[in-house]
Amino acid sequence: MIDRKEIIEIAESYYTDNIKIGAVASHSGLDVYDGAIEEGFETFAICQSGREKTYTEYFKSKRDADNNVVRGIVDDYAVYDRFDEILRPENQQKLVDDNILFVPNRSFTSYCDIDAVENDFRVPMVGSRNMLRSEERGLDQDYYWLLEKAGLPFPERINDPEDIDELVMVKLPHAVKKLERGFFTAGTYSEYVEKSESLIKQGVITREALKDARIERYIIGPVFNFDLFYSPIEEEMNKTELLGIDWRFETSLDGHVRLPAPQQMTLAEHQLTPEYTVCGHNSATLRESLLEEVFKLSEAYIKASKEYYDPGVIGPFCLQTCIDKDLNFYIYDVAPRVGGGTNVHMSVGHPYGNTLWRKPMSTGRRVALEVRRAIESGQLDKIIT
């Protein structure tokens, strides 16, 4: 892991009145850029050739004579053949020379080698560099390990497929769609065998990946992804903030649930098992009496992160949960960075963040606001790693 002191020294060389905010142009990049513009920062998008026009053309910014943005959100950009070219020393140096603070998202850690992110990416990062690895399932100290250390609820694991005695979710990577999931459900061992063999035959999953799959008891209930924020520089108010809640549209799952049950039973083999590829997000609010529990879960996660991943959570993070019939929460995934659904907050903010800050407050804007507050109070070193 790069010594944090080295990163702080790099940031200290920045001209604080000309700091820019950058991110990989994917996942939640638009939210990051939009929030930065709202707080008066210039933005930088790291794009991949073939999918760059969203950022370089359609959302490119236009400024007036006084440098005020009158349209768009992307001020400047670099286009590479592959996202991981940002790891090249000369490309990192361009970011540093341009006074860019980097906001990590899932695309950054998916397309770039996590060892290189930890050891070689010498660009000041807003957030917890050492926690990004924890969301990789199957590692010795992944987010399940951290949830267990924190005493937080998550779906029970089934170690042997032959022990399946009720509905479970089988979690493993998709064989073709590198960044997506080859998840499937099963209620019995025989169904597990039947579905897995069918998906292997279709090329959706591999037999090798199936051996390392995580099998969890399925929580029957709605999904709530809590977009949270922890501020290490807040001195007067509570450091933990709930900004928003989102939920996901997934293919082909959402298509399946819109069909009558008899029609589902007549689908062809390759249509029968739904896939869980996220293709969009929507906004939600939570029954008010349950909000207290969300904060308890968040505080426990933050406390454990400080103990086992010093300095712990910095800035945005996301707890992805299901709620059962008795209103119990189960955390099934954790994002120790900007969540995947925060684009639903862009420009309009979210009821919780807006209520707290008395103005439209998205996750992207909250990140930029934290940068602004850190600069003004001389505490930039507390929010970067």
C-alpha cells in the first residue's frame, strides 16, 4: 500500500485554488462531475475509446466569459484505448500536474488491477484506498469478514450445496460479461444441479467459478441500497449522513416478474433462469420508523472499518440490504466508495441529503462539498489516501 504520507505530500503541491475533480467515466462518473460543478470545481473524465462520447460530446461543459458553467458537466477529459491505461506513470503524472483529486468508483477497481490501485496509483484519492479491495468476494478479509467483525446481519452462508433446504442465492461471476454476475436461485440441491448445468451449457457460468460460488439463504423482501457518507472533518454535527436510497433494475429478472406465472413456465431453457445484470436505478425512501436501524448499521460498519482498515471509511459508501417480513435488515453487499445508483440523485439531490443540507445534495455534490470544506479548513490530508 502506498504510504499515505506520500499521497499527502503530492496533494500539498497542488494549487488549492485550482483543484479539479476527476473520475473514471463510467458507473457513477456523471454524478461525480455534476456534484463537482455544483460546488464550483472543474472536472476531468477518464474515458475509454468506444464509449467516450457520452462525456466528450453529449455532457461536455460550456462556460461563459466569467467561467460559469451554462451547459454540461465535463470540462476536460482523456481518452484511452482501455481504462487501465490511467495506471501508466505518465498518465498519472498528467493528473497530478493538473491538480486533480481522484474519486474512485466501481469501474476504476474493476478495470484496473487492485494491486496497482493500492501500490502504484500515485494520485490523491478522495476516500479509503485500502478499503476498495474489501468488496472483492472470496478474499480473506472481504466485506463479509468485516460485517462479521462488526456484528452486522448478512444472509447465512451454505457451505455445501447438498445442504440446500430452502431458497438460496448462488453468487458467482458471469462467464462472458466480465463485470456482471452469474447469480441464480435454487430451492433444493437437485434444482441447484439442474440450473447450474443448464447455465454452464449456455456459457453463462463456468464449472470452475461454480466451485468457488458463495451460496446464501435468500432473503425474501425488498432491496434498499443506502447511499451514506462519513465525514472525518465534521466537528459540530454527526459525522454520519444518509444521503439517499436507491434500488436496481436488473435484466432479465425484471422481465420475468412482469410475466404471469404460467407464461414463465413455458419459457425456453435459455430464457428460463433470469440474469441479474444491473441496467438502471430508481430512487426510494424508507419507512421512517426504520431509519434509526439504518444509522445503527452504518455506525457499526464505520467503527469496524476504523479498527480493521485504518483510517476506515472516508466519504461515500453504500450498504446494500434486503428487509424480511419481520422488518429485519440483511446486508448482502457493501460498496466502500461511491455507490452504483447515485446517478438518481444528480442535480435534484435526494430527500434525505436535501433535508440535511437544505439544498439539493447528491452523493457527487457531497463529495465535492467535503473537498471544499477540507480545503477551506486546511484538512485536505484527512480526506485523501
